[in-house]
Amino acid sequence: MGVTPAGAAVLAVDAGNSKTDVALIGADGSVLGTGRSGGFQPPRVGVEAAVDVLGQAVAEAAEAAGLPRLRPGAPYAAQVSACLANADLPVEERRLADAVSARGWGAATEVRNDTFAILRAGLPAGDAPRGVAVVCGAGINCVGMLPDGRTARFPAVGMISGDWGGGGGLAEEALWWAARAEDGRGGPTELAVALPGHFGLGSMYELIEALHLGSLARRRVHELVPVLFAVAAAGDPVASSLVERQADEVVAMASVALERLGLLAREVPVLLGGSVLAAGHPQLNDRIGELLARRAPLARISVVAAPPVLGAGLLGLDALGAPPGAHEKLRAHFG
């Protein structure tokens, strides 16, 4: 397994919409240094500016590891393993891989969608990468992988690719139903009181005005997702229907991925990750378990609590042919 003069084997990158985590990993699986920076959003800021954000976390990790570049352009690691949000299509992965590779952080570079990090992080130690992961955070996505490299995936770019839900989608749906409940176009729901109340406002009209005119930052809409789940747990039919539909969408994606890989009748892990699924809402996760058991009765569902940068690191060690002990040491570091 190749190691750069600087001493790192893998530069692992997990970049989501809200934050980026980086870890420099030794050939034995030890974590030499870590770094964190902001979200990775090439559709909003452009590819080069987005990769600059990655660079901030890379520089922090290198400083923590005591691995300054020996010369300009010298790599920090033998392998860059980057799992990135907004790398939804293979063509986007290739373009982003070119942009990351051009920074010279590693002797070799591989870019994947960030959902692959959840999948690899959630597989038991020593297991070949076989299984399906569904991530429901700001958006929703799903990937499946077999040891021979075959994958099942979705475009996952929003409504135009058939997606529904995720934190952003759930918040928007909750606002839609609450607005219509208040002005009479829809039926009653406690969301009409709970959503504006979260921001200290007295009505949906006030909340709509605040969001429209910018006195309330649009990014704060994601705060409404826990409110939606609380209202649903209290028995509100409209809120409950949204939670149930989210469960249906998770199961639909997982089932299709399992079917594409010939795993519907196999004992295989189905891993749930992202802030919405990792929160462990019983109304959501229990329904996912019930529905998936009908489609794939041998599937083993678990929620991935480990940080996704672990998955990026494990994928990097896979690429370098690292021994099992290195994988186990890396897992132990991240608990």
C-alpha cells in the first residue's frame, strides 16, 4: 500500500450541505489529524469556490497532523477518498474528481456521492461492501453496493427526479399545509399554530411574511422538521400523514435498490442515515421497519450513528488494499 512522503495513506472527506469533515489517516488506520469547514454547495457557489471550502478543512487536518507539504503541489496522502453532497450524477462525480485532483492533495483521487459514506460506515467490521443505505437529511437519497463494485443509485436531484421529502421537503410540506389550514383552503392542523409559534410569531401569515421579506432567514426553515414530528407524535392527522409518506418514500427507494442488486430475498443490511432518520422518531422508523419487512423480510435495518467521514476513510483504505486491522483501528477511533 503506497504512502506519501508526508506519511498519510488516506485523505478522507465527507462534505455535506452544511459542513465538511476531513481526516488524514495513516496506513495502519490511525487518525493523524482532522479538520472541519463549511458546507459543500457547488450548485450555489460554483465548483472551484466549493472545493476551496474543502481546502480549508484539508489544511486544518494537515496542520493538526503535523504534515506540511514538503514542496508546493506535493500530496498529503496516497489516496483522496471524497464523499460529497451534490455529486448526484456520475458526470458530476467525474467533474468534481477532476477539480479535487487538481488541488494535488493525493496521489490518486476518488469522488463519490456522500450517501456512499453512510453505507460504508454502517457495514460491520470485516464485511465486504454489500448493502443499501438511505440518507434522509436535508434531502433524500439511496445507494446500494455489491463487493464486485456494482451499484444501484438514483439521480436524487429533487422533484424533477421523482424525489420527495428529506428535511427541506418535509419543512416545505408542513408550511404548505399550515398555510392552507389558516386561510381556509385546507383542513385543520395544529401545524398552523406550532410552526409560527416556533419562531415566536402569532400566525402563519406573520411567518409567511417574515420568510418572504427576509426578516426570517430562509435557512431557518429546517428548524421546523422537529416541530412537524412533535405535532405528528401528538396525533395530528396532517402531520402524521407527512411522516408516514416519508417512511413510504424511504422504503420505496430501499426496495428498488435491493431489487436492482438481486438482494430482496437475501439477508443484507439496510442502513439509515442523515439527520431525519438518525433522530430516531418512532413514528417514522417503526413504520419503515414494518413496511420494509413486507418487501424484504430478511433485511437487517440499522441506524448509522458513526460520522460519515469514517465511511469515506474506509473506502479509501479499501482502495489501497489495507489489511482488516487498519479498518478496525479506524472504526475504533470514531467509536
